[in-house]
Amino acid sequence: MLVVTSSLVTRTRRTWKPNVQEKRLFSYILDRHIRVKVTTHALRCIDKAGGIDEYLLKTPYHKMDTEMGLFWKAKIEKMYEELGEMDVVFFSPEDEAKFEQGFKDLKLAERVARREARRKNYTSSGKQKQIELREADAKVAEKECAKIQEGNKDVRLPELEASGIDGSRDANTPEPMVANS
């Protein structure tokens, strides 16, 4: 639409389009997600009402613009009536205490399992393995040195075998003399 002003300047009217979003909203009454196209203003209204169920239940039929909105409103109202006819069962305080204790035990078990997994991951890390290997090698070396000092002739050291010297003696070589003190 063209508008002509007194100064003969042609202007074009601006039009605004709604900010329409496609969303999945969860309906607690239907116990499922509903995929709808809504404006951001409608989303704010849904949040303010407390969810899609409450929004559709509070909105009168004459304010519903789309057939989809009318369909979901009718479906939710029907389910709401059916839920109203059902008997609601509450748990006794003892049963609730048992449930709470069960949840606490479950959380504690999960926490312990996570802690053990972290320990296992830490101990399986490269640095920790290197430290453990060094400690094990040091213990083995100490044991072998102790056996050699005791005079055990069957001990074979890999370093000596590689160099051609082993711990065994020939029949021709005399035994070293050890000072008795």
C-alpha cells in the first residue's frame, strides 16, 4: 500500500510477521510430548499458566484460533475428567520413609561406585603404573641382592648373563676365600 505525503515522498508501509516457533511441549495429563507451532508470546503465556495443560484448560474455546488448539484442548479436558474419576492412593508415612531410605542407600551406592571407578582410573594411569613398576623392580633387586649376600649360587642376574658373566662357577675355578670373623 502506498501512502503519499504532502511533500510527495512515497513511503511503503511496514508489516510485521509473528515470531512462530515449532516446539515440543510436555503434557503431564497426556504423559507425552505435543509438537506445536506457537508464537513466542504464546510460549510466555504457557509458562505463566504453568504448562501446556493448564494453559489449554484455562483458555476459553472462543479464544482458540486453530483447529489443532481446539483438538488438544478437547483431548486434555477429556483426560482430565478421566483422571478426576480415578482414586488417588497416598503412601503411609512409614512407606514414604522406606522409599526415602532406599533412595539414600541407592545414592550412597552410586557415590561409592563412582569413587571406586575414579580410583581404578587413577591407578591405571601411566604415571601410577610407572611408580608401581619401579617399586616392584626395587623389591626384586633387593631380594636378589639379599640372596647373593647369603651365598646362594643359583641366582642369575640378567645383566650379568647378557655380558657373558653368570653366577655359576666352573669346576676348574677355585672358590673365593671368605674371611671368617
